[in-house]
Amino acid sequence: MSEQKSSPSLRVNAALLGRYIGQSVHIVCEVQEINAAEVRVICCDGQPITIKKSPNQNIETSDVSRNVEIIAKVIDERTAELESAIPIPGGENFDFATYNEMVKLANNRFSDLFS
């Protein structure tokens, strides 16, 4: 039996997006606006970014929460292309500040623990 290795999940905030151009990343955010071509979100660090999408791609939110985890390929420092999105269960109570601190640690001092 062969062991299947997957690449680590890169979790980022808006400030870190530029480090990962061309790579797929996880972005936990609050959806602000959705139209046929893009989604505008506020990342866990409070900064806005734009997620490009095709008209047939949907991002589901609920009446209770507009918080989602998006997997997207980074285009530039403020833009990514949607691969998938899932609502955050219990998202209305999600602590963005604590999650943002984890993202910063995962991309700096403790990056070896998250790879």
C-alpha cells in the first residue's frame, strides 16, 4: 500500500496573500457582497480582498452567518480565484481575532507545526 501525501493547507489572511501567488490557500472570511463575477470579503485580519468566480459558482451563506472558508488560488496581493467555499458551522460566533493570531503563527514562528 502506498502512502498518499497531501500538500499542507496554507491558511492565510489578507496581509499574507501576496506570499502565495499561484498557490491554493484557505481564507476564512466574512462575505460582504456577491455578484456574477466576484465576491468581496473581509478576511480574518479585517482587510478586504476580492475573490474572482465564474457566474455558475456559488458561495452559500445563511441568514444567520455570512462567514465562510474559501479555498482559492492566489492571483495577486488582493485577489484570488475561487476553487471552493463552505459555510463555517456556528459561524455567527466565530472568533476572527483568535483565528487571525493562529494564521500569523502558522506562517511565521510555528510554521513547522502547520506543514
